[in-house]
Amino acid sequence: MKKFLVLLAIICTAGFCTFTLLNKKDNPQTDNNNTKVKHEVNKTENNPKSNKIENKNINLTRNEKKSFLQKEESFVKKTNLYNEIPSSTLPLSAISEVANLPENIQNLVSQIISTNNIYMIQKHNNKVLIITNNPENLRHNVEFTEISLTNGQQTETTLGYNDKIKDSDNDIWEYDFETKQPTRHTKYNKDGDMEFVEVWNYDSENPIKYEMKDSNGNPISLRKETLQDGTNLRVEHLLYDSHGKTRMNVSATFEGEDLKRFTYYNSDKPDESGSIFSDYTAGQKTKETVYTSDLKVKNVYTSDYKDGNRTEIIKWDNNNKEVQKLIPTEEL
């Protein structure tokens, strides 16, 4: 009996060993995989280079996020959109230019905006150029103001000749009998020779409203007004050099009260020259295109409104890419 039990135990042990060996043969990767995973974990934990790369990636992500936020802050700017000023008398580009000026200069420009009809505002290097319309001027009613960005000093000039009306031995004035408006001014030098003559014309049929000529009859400057279809008015201010070539041209085209086109050309300062074309919807300026002196698109400005107030102005570059968005300082 004992021999039988011993024999049975030997047979069972041999069978178990055979089963184990066969199972291991059928699944050869079990132990290897476990060993490999364990090895990779240890390799990562013990490799400072891997940790350094991972941390570097995290830092880059944070820097990119910071850069993105800074870009968003510079792209969207809260500023004065001058909703109290009609859109026909203040260019969208002017609002954009003012928004990016130093605060002390903004305050000076805002004072000019509040009391004048603005044709154009441009920043050039260390100065701001403002072109305004002054109806009280007898000749060209166009004025220029330059503000230094360095010290805020203002320099004002008027387009063309600008002496006040005064009777003297050297100045002879003639007036319209009914309106008392000047019709002719002849200027003489101290020797009694004529220097120039100015002529005003109030006849609606004559487009030349003002003209100044030298002693030889050559034009020095003129103002021309052309009315089309009863509502479209084009006003041109032209100054000439001694050779009869156009030295300066300031012109504006109106459709009703809307200023549709404005052009400023200065042969002495071509970098300051340019044009503004405007589109309106229900009397509100919705788009403005600024051109260089050679009629290439410089920037485009668009504006949205709510209850008659500007809610935003977007500046676009000449590739139709958004450059900056302006929103009102106070919520509407």
C-alpha cells in the first residue's frame, strides 16, 4: 500500500511540473513584459534628462499662454470713441490714431476735436498732424495743427494767405454792397507796385469761389466748389509754386452731409499725403479706407453701432488682417 501511495505522489509531481513548463512555453512574454515595464519605470525615474524635457515643455506652454494674453491685451484697447461727435465730422482713422498717443497728447488733441471739424489726424515720427475745417476763414478755411510728441508744443498754420482785412495805403479792399463780404483785395508794395490780387465770387453758377494771382496774373491759390445732382459737393483748395505746378491740394467730396472723400497732397512732404474714402449706412460711418499718396491701401477701419453710438472700431492692414480693436472706455 505504501509503495502505491509513493508512486502516486511521484506521478502527480511530475504532471504538475510538466503543466507548468508547457504553460510558460505558450506565454513566453509574460515575465519579459513585466520585467520590461519595470525597467522602463526605473529608467524614467532615474533619468533626470527625461524630467528636464518634460518640465521644459510645461514652461513653454505657460510662456506661450502669457504671450497670447499679452497679445490679446494689446489687440483690444479701451478708449474714447467720441460718440458725442458726428461720424461725418470725425474720421475713424483719427479716433484710432488718438487712441495710441500718450495720454497728455490725447488730451490736447481731444480739445481740438471738440471744437473743430476734423479732416485727418496722422502721427508722423515725433509729431501729430491735424487737418481741420474752419468755416470762418475767408479764403481756404483749412487749418493745420502740429503737436510735438516730445513736449506737446503746438504749431498752427492756415492754408494759403491769411492776413486779416485791413485798409491801408498798401491794401485796397472792395465789398459786396448787400452782403458786405469782400469781393476784391489788391496788395501793393511800398513802391506802389502791385504784389498780388485776391478775388471772391459768390455767384452759385461760378465754381471758382476764391482766387489769388501774382502781379503777372499767375495763379497762387484758388478755392473751387462744384455741385453735382444738387446734393453732391466737391470742394478743392489748390496752391501753386512759382512754376505753376500744384504745390498743395486739399479736397473734400460730400454727399449731403456725409464726407465721402478727403485728399491731402503736399509736394514738399509726400509722406504726409494721403486720401480717406468713407462708406455710410443710415448716416453712420461704417467703413473707412485710408490710401497712401500713390493710392495704395494703407489701412481699413470698420465700425459697429448700437442705439446710435459706436460700440467698436476695428483697424485692418492692407492684407485684410485685424490689427487692433477699439472699444469704449465706459460700457454703453
